[in-house]
Amino acid sequence: MYKDYVTLAISLLVIALILGGIRVRKYNLPYLYFLFGVVVASFLLTDPALVGDRFISILHPLFVPFLFIVGPGIYGSVQSLESRRNPWHIIHYLPLIMGYLMLFFHWFFAVDHYREEVFAARNFIWQDTTTFYPFSDKFILLGYPIHTVLYYLLTIRKLGELKANWNKYILPVGMLVFSPFIWDVVYHFVYGEGYFIKNAAFQRYILVGAVLVIFWDVIIIKPPTPKEVTDQLDESRTLIAPYPFIQNFPNEAMALYIMELSEDSNIELFQKFKNKDAFIKSTSFKNEEWDQFFTFTRTSWNYLKKYIRVRRAIQLMEEGFLEENNIDALAEEIGYNSRASLYAAFKQVMGTSLPDFRLEREV
């Protein structure tokens, strides 16, 4: 029963990490750092009575520094993009960086001693073990829950500043509540018995609440969206240049249809019909109505294609497309063969160059 529970709990956390990777947009990678750190901790701190040295022989010491991205991960997930782009934001990840530096220098300058300490740690001999020289492994492991508590408090304060909805508080508050029990699990892992709760199984049964809080947040609440990003997405709807003269076009149904074409749900339909006649036949409007539309707005079929592609390009940029792709990929995504075509269309539709637009909007 106990072993089945531990297997289920770890499986839920792994599933949460996978689903988080699917649901989280590129601008919220810190949320994935949080989930990954939690999964590492769940494997590493599994009761040795159940798995022996199976996990620690794989995870110690190289994965131990990842315990210290749990706190910065959850805090970074509620930070604005501007804050995360600040070079000083890396200070939150110094424990992770320092952990690997300590391991490297220990191995580089005293490889024999390093191997002895790793061997001792993997056999649960923690007395005076200093894999992370000059710090003891006990200090590193017991410091992990305390480190995360500080970041849970920072996250709660940040959510208050952002006036976030109450459901965004569930994850940091829930993890804060369960932090003493997490610390007790680490204490049991290091000393062989808990400080508050002596029974290892009971310790971990209590932590089912923390697992459910994380799983609930990933599945139901969804990862938090930085307020700055939300503001930018809302703002983009007004800053994208309106289609020429469309506000006064007498056929309101057709005008609405034109605007809806640039939405995600319709862009693929538009790209499918690159020929004007085929496209017009796919709509509910007659040729005469389209002729009237182009005459009234003083535009053409080619301009309509440019306009909708540019709108789609802006949506993709706002969603972080260029964080992992280049301009050529963006041009191809919206139907152009080169960046030059995209640049020319963007200048015609928006009245400004694409590089200037990106600089102004920070996309």
C-alpha cells in the first residue's frame, strides 16, 4: 500500500510536468523550472526503505542543485517579462550555479576526495560528507525547503502587488503550508528518522496534499500569466492598424468577417485558398459584394492577404514565436517565401518597419 502510494504520487508529479510543458507558453518557462525541481526532489527523497540507493545513485550529486530552482521557478512565473529580462534576475539562480561550480572545483582539484564523498553520500553516510565542498551535504539538503519557503512568501507578496485572482494563491500558499512536512522528509532522509514525525510512511502520506495542490494548479488553475503579457495581448488589438475605411463599410456582416479572418480559428482557412476565386467561393459573400468591398476600401485581394498575414504575424510575435524562431520562420509560418516579403507587407500595412515595431513593443 505504502509503495503503491509513493508510486502514484511521483507519477502524478511527472504527469503534471508533462502537461505543464504542453500548456505553458514560452513566456512562462520558470513555471516549468518549478515543476522540474519538484519532480527531482520527489525521486531523490523517496524513502530509501522502498528503493534503496536506486534513485540517489543516479541523482546525487548532479541533480541536487536543481532543488534550488523550485523557489525561483514559482516566483519567476508571476514576474513580469521586463523583470525576468533584467540581467540582475539571474541572482535568483545563483544557488543552482554555485552548486555546479562547487562540484566542478571539488572534482577538478581533489578528484579522489570527490569520489569518496560521492560514494559515502550514495550509501547514505551523511556524517561529515562534503560533496559540495566546503558545505556539507546535510546543510545543502536541509537548506532546500527553507530556500523554497522564502520564495513562496515572495510569490504571495508579488501576487498581492498584481492584485491576482484568489485561485492564483492556491499553489504558493498550499506549498508554504506543506513546507514543514517537506523539511521533515528531508530530515528523515538525512538522519534516518523525522524531526517532528518519526514514521516515514505517515510523513509522505501527509504530502499527498502537496501533490494534489500542484496537480490541481497545472490542470485546473493553469500556469499564471504575467500581468505585463496579458496587458500586451489586450493592447495589441487596438494597436494593430485597422483595415482601411472598414469602419464605414455599410455591409457590417462582411466587415466583421474580414476582422475575424485574422483570428487563430480562421487563419488556416484563409491560407488554404491562396487563389482569389477559390477563396471567394469558400465564403458566404458574392463576387459583387467583394468587388464592392475592395472598391469602397480602396484595396485589393493582394492587400487583404497582406493585412491578414501581418495581423497573424503580430499575434505570433506577441505569443513569443520569435523567442525560439527567427524572422524567416515567421515569414514562412504566415505564407511568405522570404523575410523581404514580410518586411514589405508589414511596412505597407502598419506604416512602420517590423524591426521598429519589435523594438517598440519588445516582442
